[in-house]
Amino acid sequence: MPNRNDTQRAVTKTAKSIKDGADAMFDSVENAVEKVESAAMNAVDKTADAINRATDDER
């Protein structure tokens, strides 16, 4: 039967593994959100450019 110290070490190791996994997942989500944000900002810029070109062409 494991003693108290062994149990505590196992619990601490498990908690660290869970935290490390969650950290990696959050990093992945953050990177994905940054890519979506960048794409959205690029779309806004391209739309603004297109409107400006169309306005210039009307003159």
C-alpha cells in the first residue's frame, strides 16, 4: 500500500500534467484566435482599399 508521501507525489505529478496539458491547449487556442483576428483585420483593410479605389474611379 502506498504511503502518504507517495500519494502526495502522485497527486502533485497528476496536477502538473493536467496544468501542462491545459497550458498547451490554451496556447493553441490563443494562436488560432490571433490568426482569425489577423485574417479579419486583413479583410477590413482590403475592403477599405477596394472602397477607396472605387471612389477614386468615380472621379
